[in-house]
Amino acid sequence: MYRFILFKNDVRWVMATAFLFVASLSHAQSDNTVLSKPSTICNPLNLSYRFYLDSPSRREAADPTMITFKGEYYLFASKSGGYWHSSNLINWDFITTKDLPLEDYAPTVVVIGDTLYFTACSVKPTLAIYKSGNPKAGKWQVANAAVPLGFIVDPCLFLDDDGRLYLYYGCSDVNPIYGIELDRKSLNPIGKPKELFNCHFSLYGWERPGDYNEIIEHPWIEGSWMNKYKGKYYLQYASPGTQFKSYSDGVYVSDNPLGPFVIQGNNPYSSKPEGFIAGAGHGSTFMDKYGNYWHIATMTISQKHMFERRLGLFPAFFDKDGMLSAYTGFGDFPYHIPSHKIADPKELFANWMLLSYKKDIAVSSELPDHPGSFATDENIRTYWSAKTGNKGEWLSMDLQQICTINALQLNFAENQTDVFGRSPSLNEQYVLQYSTDGKTWQILVDSSNATSDLTHNYFELKKPVTARYIKVINYHIPSGTFALSDLRVFGNAYSGTPGTIDDFKVDRSEKDRTKVKIVWKKNGDAIGYNIRYGSSPDKLYHNYQVLDTTSIEIRSLNANEQYYFSIDAFDEKCVSTGKKVVMVK
């Protein structure tokens, strides 16, 4: 058949067969183009996210705990039917076991000696704790079947360096975060739970519900996690709700494991309010085997169901004053996983810019509510869908100029699926192609025989390729229609300059000091901006990334703090770091 395709700049007739094999296709193998052991990753993490067990059919993983154990990494997340293991934070193996209550929410683990201890939410009058000396084999045993603490939600186990063990928990829009000491041998409680802190949404804007903290009411306070650094205790918590883009982690600090706690400056320490995927709440902070800190957190889709979520990994730091922060700037662009100790997040950024935003799209077919333009809008909450899931459905992208391409991220969406739980038969099969002229094509990735169920596939190329056109062709999907939330392309364009943003104004609301409005003038060819801000000029730890706008209102400030702001501009070639800093009292 013939399909008429309208681009912004030209009109072409395209011959399309059921399998859409384009003339002059070069059968280069993907093994020659894609790194089998990449050095970069791109959020959301490319894991085998499980389909939930009930309707509507959708995938989920959330509330993650990640730890380093015997020089390797273990990741536990809600409703995943197992857990993951990695030696490098890049490639993950999935482990199943019948020994753990894997359908309980918010699993947490702690290392005690040469053993891992596990627990999760309990809606029973008692709490069960499990242990394993060999979690890689999936072998666990009961350590205490009935700890006399009931209805524990979002638990966190923490071992102090003096050998004492603590449990933190809480998940409520009314009640606070609690803490209690446990006997290290019996795992039974010592004393009674202690109230540690609650929300203060009238002062702390990040605690207010809504994608943009626009709802002034009690949030959900949940997801506690504890770290100790240089004698200080950092008790972290999530708010305002898992379904919001504003989902973030704040932190309180104390000299003692059970308080009293005081709010740290520059909160929330982990937030990602915008981007392809937003949210950076209810997570855990851990140290890798090189001495670097990381924060793994929950990211939101929340369209088919409030609990439709993914996971993101971000570098974390304690600065010279002991202030904790997770770096989420360009947090869904490619960045390096280091094999050494780093001092600055700038060491990790790959400098591969987004090339696919709002680019011209041609498709084999589309559903009225899911047009092709949704595959390049940098919004995981929308997606393009073909009319069927048949082999041969396709999407083609015109980057509008020849670019150097270093990496791609292919994000599948679930449309009209009828799958629940895990199955070895689930997989996504496809071919990615590239071209300089839209006529002669080469294979970039051949996953036509893939057996893995990975829906946020990230490909780092061995060598950059030069191309203007990218195409994906469906071979098989597990269920429903062939659908993509975004086909994201990273590299560098040969032309353009984002300019420097030195002309901007910051106005803080006198009525509600949690709010600030920022307005700037476009300069150069910028497609987006990253607003950096914080409590002092050398602590601009917050990042708020936007596209196609020159103004923004931020509603997540601490009413009691002064703030400093700077704006970076970026295009398809590079990032231009802002030098001007504006202070508001």
C-alpha cells in the first residue's frame, strides 16, 4: 500500500509493505554498533518491570531499596515478584524466590555482618523479618516470624556503627514518621515507638500535593530511610504523594538515631519535577564500592493507575558542610556510571544532548488519541500507538539535520494490554534503523529475536553514527498494540548555540513564600532550560528543567529560607552554563 506522509519541510510518497523493509537496506549486525557493556545509563532504569496482578493491566516498580553487599548491588522494589542483582549498576539480573513475601509493599533490607535482613509492609499485628547469607541464590529463612509491632508501613531497617539496630516507619496523611530500637539478636522492639516528625506544609512547599505543589492540604508523609555520615543521622522521607511529579524526598538531621531531628536546609534533597519522566521520591541512599553515594527513587507515570511507576538512579553527595543532595540535573539524559571515586556530578554527564524533541514523525498507523507526535513530546505520560500490534507497524523520525548519534532510548507503552504478572514468554522484538537521506537504511539495533522483557531499552553505541532519520519496526509485542511513549535520540547537532541567560527576574510571593516566579528572555537556539537554585550561591543543588518556555512558577520552597537562582540554557549541541546568580530573601 501507499501512505502519504506530511513533514514540516517537505512531502514524500513512501512505499510501505506489511513488513516495511525499505529498499537498499544494509544488514549490518547490531552487535557491531551497540556496546554490550555500556558505561552509561539513562533514567528510567531499563529493568523488567512486572505487570501488576490485577486490572487495569500496567507495569509497576516503586519504593526501592538498593544496597551494596559483598561488593555487589541488590535492588528491591514493590510489586516486582522478585529482586535484582548487579555487579556494576548497569546490567541487572532478576532473582525470584518463594521465601519472601514479595507482594508486600515497600521492601527494605539492611546488611548485618555477612547477612542481609529483609522486611516489608505488614498489615498484620506482627512483623516478619527474613535473612540470607546468599541472596544471589534466592535462599532466605525466617529470622523472626512475629516481631510484636503491628501494621508497619514503609519500614526501614538501619544498623548503627555501634552495632545497635533501628526500625523507622510511617505512611500517613495524619500520623508522623516513627522510630524504635530493635534488639539485634532477637529483633524484638526495645521500648515503645517514638514520634520523630510530621509534615509542615504551610512552611515547606515541597510537601504540598499536586504535580506542581498547587494543592494546599495535608500530604502523605512516608518512605523513611536512614543514613549516617560523619556522626550525623540523616532521616529521609517522601512527600506529597506517589502519583505526583512533585514526589520528592526531604531529610531531617540529628545527633542521635531517635532524635530530636531538625529540618536540613535546601530541601527537598531529591526532586525531579519535570522532564521526560518526573518524580524522585520514596527511595534509598547507599554507597557504591568506590565510595560514591547514590539515591534510587520512585518516578511517576500514574496514568492507567496511580501506582503505575518506574525507578530512577541519581548520584548523591554530602558537601563540605554535611548537606545531603541528590543531583537530578538532566536526570533522564545519559550519564556515566563511574568505576572510581568522583567529586562532582559534572564528571558523569555524557554531554549527549536530546535530538528527538518535537521532530517530524511518520507512522504506519495511529490511534486518534495516541498520534505519532506523542512519540517525541518528552512526556512519558503520553504515547503514540499504532492501530495494531502486528509485525510491520513502524515509526520513522526526521531529525531535520544530520547529527552525530551516541545513544537511543526506546520506551514502550502498554496500550490495550491484557497481561498480568511475569511470564518467560513476554518479550519485545523490533529493529532500529538509521539513514542519512531517508532512502538507504542501515540496521542500528536488531532485536528481532529478543527474549527479554525490557521496556525502556537504552542503547549506547560503540561508535557514534551520523544520521538524519531513525526508524523502529515492530516484530512482536506481548499484548495490545505497538506503542511508544517516546523514541529518544541522544548525541550532538552540528549547528546551533543555546546562548547564555543573563537577563532574568525572580519574584517571590509575599503572601506565600513557598512560591517564586522566574521570567527570562530567550537567547540563541535554546530548546530548554535548567533552573538551578539553592540556599546559597555555592549550593545550587535543586534542578528544574523545562522546554519551550521562558517563565516558570516554582511552589516547593521553604518559607523560612532565602534562595539563589541561576539558569542554564541547552540546545541540541551543548549546555551553556549560566553565570548570573539572583538572590531573593
